[in-house]
Amino acid sequence: MKYETVRSDVTVIGGGLAGVSAAISAARMGKKVALVQNRPVLGGNSSSEIRVWVLGATGLGVNRYARETGIIGEMLVENQFLNPDGNPYYWDLVVLERVRKEPNIQLFLNTNVYEVEADGDENSRRIHAAKGFMMGSERMIRFESPMFLDCTGDGLVGFLAGAKYRIGREAKHEFNEEWAPEESDNVTLGSTMFFYTKDAGHPVKFIAPSFAKDITKTAIPMKRVFKAGDNGCYYWWIEWGGEAHIDTIHDNEMIRDELWSVIYGIWDYIKNSGKFDAETMTLEWVGSVPGKREHRRFIGDYILTQNDLINQKQFEDNIAFGGWSMDLHPPEGMYASEYVSKLYCPDGNYQIPFRSLYSKNVENLMFAGRNISATHVAFGSTRVMATCSVMGEAAGAGAALCVEKGITPREVYQRHIKELQQTLLWYDASIIGIPYNDKKDLALNAKVKASSQLKRIKVEDPIKTYENSTDIAFIFPVEGKVDGVEILLDAKEDTIVEVELWDTGKPENYIPHKFKVKDSVSVKKGEKQWVTFNLPWNPAQPQNAFVIVRENENITFYQNEHQVTGTLSFIREKKANISRLLEAINNDQLVVQWSKKPLKRNPFCFRMLSDTDAFSPDKVTDGYLRPYGGPHMWLSENMEEGREEWIELEWDQSIKPSEIHLVFNDDVNEDLNNLHHIKTPFEVFPELVKDYRIEAYLDNEWKVLVEEKDNRKRRRVHNIVEDVKTNKIRLVVESTNGSKYAEVIAIRVK
């Protein structure tokens, strides 16, 4: 047995996506980090051991402009390029590589923490060390640091340290939550295991093991949908262990055995019942580690609730966002005789407060993931892994700030929350509604101009038609006044077309909110007509217009060949068609009814009748890193073949740049996950700038400082090693990965 001590600034225990993001975040802020994981791979429920899709605020495409940026955004975009087929082992590599590239992280795999040294009374405790055993190597390791992060999911570290926590469902009267039961109980969400199949190309027999469950004697065949070729997350409902008399931790092995019995029972039913075309199908992989959903939830200085999510409450300590539906499953799991789950989607993304990420009574304990300070109902949304990851990034940055200043997380909230928010934004983290305005960014004081800017939105290249069997709509940004729109359509007969313009309410929402103006136009029979609709509107501040064309069986619309940034198109579905995974979703919600998914990346053809300043050059220094009441990015005019576009920053006095940060558009409206539930038709986002150079104006001419080819990343940081003194810097876009426009979100200079 080998005994050793590891001293670091921050100890992160738990190597799921929350822990990985926390460790990377703290490391990038210059802190030494010990990342401790009890499994042989990183990624937690997303790893090849369990294989859950990484889902988040996009809600499988329900929400708009909701894909997370920051560390999880980097990993998902990298995975899109390196792993287009969604291989779970390649995803393991993407996560591992991201950790290995951080020199400040020491990684300890296969290391189980079994003891925590902490002292103090129940209301004021402090952790001094955590002890772990590294299996295989027989190493006993004592981890010491001023800050500890519990990203274990089950909350083991906080439990051992004496942190206050909750298990189960709160009573309705405690937080006035509509979905809470009348009395509190120990009911949780259960655990799940998946299986994968493949076609062997020849007949394959299957003889069920003795422990396989006869599912025909259960409610499963009547209440669940499965097919011979389904894999992985389509079987999310193979879930058990949520009832009050079962504990998802202490009964973990019993739960695993029950899940195994059902998996092999389902496969026996598929292979041998004669009801499926499965003669040549075989099992490729069966999970052996239950994917846990819920156990301890720690108590922080703020407990996030159902009402906070539904009302999209604004928090002064906003450090991350979520958007997944509140998704609660029946306690009986797969054996439930009633329907599968309850789902309710917020109208858009909601904020998560920093106070929900640190312990109320352990002064140097933070947490991120499914164990944060939230009620059971709110946890039903915050528990998904992309949301856990953005909370991890915030917790890691918060812990780093605590170490740097020698303070507690509570003191960060009380005195340094704006500094934490600005730090997160500097690293392109997932925050909504807060602009970056830190004085260390010299670009904020620069005058900005560009070779051109997109002034008039025109979605004009039709490739196919769409029958008007329901209401359709499109969104475009308004900065200035709106005169109206032209819409490309066919009329089968003479008819009257009714069009309405609505605002979208909150800047983070993309649904019709308040009616503003309408127009009805008589249209003659004919094809490919550009029909003008007068919709005058002059809002006091920039925002999006939601234009609805009411259902008309005589009208056919045209879809464009390419998506145009800043615009979205929708159809109003009469019955939600979100996903077979979400059959219990509430069809009365506007965010569900107005769907963009059937249209993919082919919006309706329309033209604005007035100019907009929504894509002006100064957007690259307005501080916003994602759409919020508008796109918040510079778009050039249509780039002709071989034509370069540039954007320039000029200062009144010379500066000496040491770093130049660029943030390019990677279309956060596009839904991604690690195993590619829906595969995109590209491996690199077309909107991303591909080839570019950075130039400084020296001795009356432009000198190249940086030249980059084949870029496929959203955020690029360039260190300027030369001793440069200049009052003008410009980014020259030579080409894109497919967009007609140069698209730049932010330029920062340090």
C-alpha cells in the first residue's frame, strides 16, 4: 500500500461533465486542481460506460438559441467534427483530451473517496481533506486544498462533511409549487441502463438467461414503445428505484439486477415473440453501471424552485442558464401503469443563481450537477448534463476566485459577484442577459468600422415548397423601424392572406407575446409571387419581430436553401411532434406549438422592406455573446467569391496588445448532443469563419500579426508575442465554412 498527499488549490471530486467543467474552469484561471473520479473514464452518465445523451437547454430542439457555450460548448462542437457518427468511445476521448490539455489539472481516475476530514458545528463547518483509494494501484491519497467541489452527483463528499441536504419531494406548502405533492416524501427519480444492438447480417439466436423478466406479465409492452433497431436513450424509460422504500445509492446493486432482468427480457421479447423483424439482430452492448438521476440535493443560500423556472426569474447572481423541461417520471419507473412522465417547458431559458452552488453550512464546499440546491421539481430540469456542465464551469470559476482572494463562496456572492460574472463571460461561459464590460478589454474603448454590414435581410433562394396546412411564422431582428415584409408564395386560387406582427416579450424568448399590427392582402392566383404586407412598427429598443401568416389552404410557401443568421422560421403544430422521447409534453404551450424542427435549416423566403442596424460593426464590442433580443453580432454583406471582408478597431491613443480574443458564430440555435441523436449535415458549422488574419496598422501600412487557416472553433485566443504599438487593429475574413457572410460575435483586446 502506498500513502501520499496531494496539495492543490481546488479539489474537484466527481469526473462527470459537471466535475470536468469545474476542473477546467478553475485550471484556466491559473489554479492547481486535483480532479478525482471513481471510474476508469470521465464523462459520468455521458461516458461509454452508461451512454446517456448530453442534453441541455435546447430541450431536443424545443428552445431557440439555447445551446450552451463555454467548456461544454467547446466539447460538443469538437465532437461534431471528430466524431460525426456519435461513437461513445470517441466521446470519451473528447472529454479526456479537454482535461489532459490543461497543465494545471492532476487527474486521478479509479479513485474512490471514502472519508472527509471536516470540523465545526452543524451550522459552520470546514473541510480540511478528503481521502481516496486508487483501485488497482493500491494508493491511499489524501487530498488537501482550501476549496472542495462535490460533483459526485450523489453528494458523497458533502454528506461526509456534514453539509445540509434534502432527499425526495418537498411538500406543496413549502415553496408553493404546483407539481409538489401535498406531503413530503422520499420519492426520487430512478436509475436507468441502456443496451445497443446491431444487424449481424445473418440469423442470430438468443436464449434468454434464467433471470430475464417475462415482460408480457408487466405493463411494459402496453405502455412503452420499442423497436428492433432502437438503441440507447430511446430506452430512457428502462428506469427503476424511485419509490420511497428504495434508495438509489444503498440499493444500487439491486436496482442494477432489476434493470438487467428487464433489458434481457425486452431483448427476448424482441427476438423471440415473432412480433419484430429481428432475425439478424444481435446485442452489441449492455450497460453494467446504472445511470443515476437523483439522490441528495444540497441546501445552499438559495433553493431554486419550480416557480423560478416557469417565471424565468432574474437573479443578481445569475451565473448560468438552463432550459430543459421540468421532466418528472413516475416513482414506479418502467412498471408504472399510468403514462411515462410529466413535462413542462419554460417559455425560454431560465437563470441559475450562484447561491445554489455552495453549501449553506460548509464554508469551503461548492457543488455542481444534479446535487445543487434546488427543489425536486426544479431539479427535474437542472439535472440534465449540459446544464450540469455550465453550472460546473461557474462553480470552478467561483472556487478559483475564493482561493485567489482568500474568501468563502458566500463572500463571493456578497462582494464579488460581478467580478465572477465578468470572469465567466471572458471565457465565453453560458450566461444570458449580462453583457461583458470589464475594463481590461481595450476593445470596449475602440471605434469600430467594417468593410460592409448586412442592412437588409433577404431570404431569397427557394429550393422547395411548403403547403400552408397550418399557421407559419418567422422571426427577424428589429433595430430601427419596420415598414413591412415581402413573402414569396404561390396562390392556387384568388385568396386573402392574413399576416400579423407580434413582439416576443422577454429578450430570451422566441414566441409570440403581444400583438402589434396586422395586414390582409388580396392575392391573385399565380406562382412565385413576392407579396407585400404593410406592418409598420417602431419599437423603443432592439428586439425580435414574430410574424405570423395565418393558415390558408390556397397558399404554398417557399423554403430557402440556406439559413440566414438572425432569422428563424416555424410552423404551428396542431399536435406536438417534438420527439418520441417526449410524448407527455404539454401541447398547449406556445414554445411547444411553434416548432422549427420540421423545417430544419431551410427557413421561409421573405424580405424586409426596411433596413436594420442589427448587424452593425459595433456589435462586436457590445458585450453580448449570444442572441438576446437580437443577434448581437456583425454580419458583412454577401461575400462574393474571392472577396475579403474586414472589421477594424481604432483607438485615440496607441495600445500594446498582448492578447486578441475572437468569438465567431457557431449557431447556438443548432441542437447538438454527444451521440448525435440527430446528425447534422455538416461537421463544421457553415457560419464559422474559416480563414482569417489579424493585422495591425504600423508605419502607415497593415502588418499581419496572425494568420489562421481552416478554423472550426467558436472562440480563438491569439497571444501577440511581438512588441506591437498601434492604434488600429483589424480582423480580415478571407473565407467562411459555408456562410455567405462574415459573422463575428466579439473581438476583445487585452
